[in-house]
Amino acid sequence: MIGMGSYLETCKVELNAYLKQLLHTEGLATRLYEAMNYSLMADGKRLRPALLMATAQTFGVGRERVLRRRPRWR
């Protein structure tokens, strides 16, 4: 069984990679990109998504479905 700290760290790594994939620099001013990146990548904003991933796992929903690789709006 994996410990809570290890699980949260694993989720954090996956979530950060997913968020970086979503945040594109095309057409954004540097200052706007930096502000968006700072807000998205700030520590302390990963508990709710980690709880969502744990809940999904409990009900047999895969992480690939929770963290869509291609958002619906694209």
C-alpha cells in the first residue's frame, strides 16, 4: 500500500505535467503567461485534484479519463 505523502507527490507530478500541457504560450504576452503560470503552478493547489483522482480510482475510473489529455474545448 502506498503512503499518503507518496500518493500526493505522484498526483502532484501528474497534475503539473497536465497543466503545463494545457498552458500554451502561443499568442500570449510574456507577462500574461508568467502570471498564468505562477497561479497554476503555485504549491498548495493539488489536494482537491488528488482527492478527485483517489475517488475516481476507488470507483474504477482511470486517471486518463480524469486527466483528459486533450480537453474537450479543443
